[in-house]
Amino acid sequence: MSQASKQTGKPIQPKAVNNARDDKLRTSGFWRKSFEERRCLIPATSLCEAKGHNPATYVWFVVTGGEERPPFALAGVWRSYKGNYGSGDLHEKITRSMVTTTPNALVKDTHPDRMPMILAPEDYAQWLTGTPDEAFALIKPFPAERMVIHQSGEALKPDRGGMTAAG
């Protein structure tokens, strides 16, 4: 059963978990089992990073290829989580996260600490079915020369409802 707030008596909502950091995948109590047993691919056609605050400039990156915005996959992990989400009833939800790693030279100017981990198509099977050591060996920044900035600007905030991944 979920815990209740001592102040309001209402159920405490689960903590938001946005990204699974590569340096915590093997030690995080929240994501360790997911990394070992439940890895996934997150499809995307671009990713967005914010630079600065008030106003932020949103920089959209794409992988180069035969199309203007070819699809690619981000490394992900998932888990089932049971909790009270404000309705008074316990619900089971699937929680997923993209794995982040150190940024490549292109992304570093926008986000100096992290970037989503983009997988090369030839690495999808190893990420999904390899041992944890084999999957962990894939974690590295995607080559900067295989990416470009698609667009950037203050009015280009990501829409979280689409297929685009945002870091």
C-alpha cells in the first residue's frame, strides 16, 4: 500500500524518474534489475536538449542518413511499478527511462553533462538480449559526425506526446 502524507493525508505520489544515468545503471536500486533483465529500444526521429533558462533555447538533433530525419533508437530500460496515483486505488504502471551517457562534441555545447544514448542498428540485438556486461559495453556517446542540429530556437520546446525523445 502507498504511503500517505502526514500533512494532507493524501497518497504520496511516486518520485519522477526521467533518465537512467549510465554511471548508475548497475548501482541504482530503482534501475539495476531493469538494466540486468528489462532493456528496450525507444524509437525516435530527433532528440531535444535545452540550453540556458528563461528563455531556454531548444536544440533539436537528428541522426544523419538517407532521409531528412531518419528513425533511430535510444537505449532504454523499463519496470513495472505498483502504486497509488491519486485515485485511492493501487494501479500497476510500466515505467521506462532512456539511458543517458556523456555528451559527444556536437551535443556538449548545448548540454555539457549528458545526452541520450543512441544505439547503432547493428547494436540493437546486443542491447536487448546480451548479458549486462555486453550491454554495458555499448554505452558511449553516439559519434558526433553522424549527427546534425536540425533546428534550434526559443519557441521549439518539445511536445512530450509524440515519438520524439527529449533529454
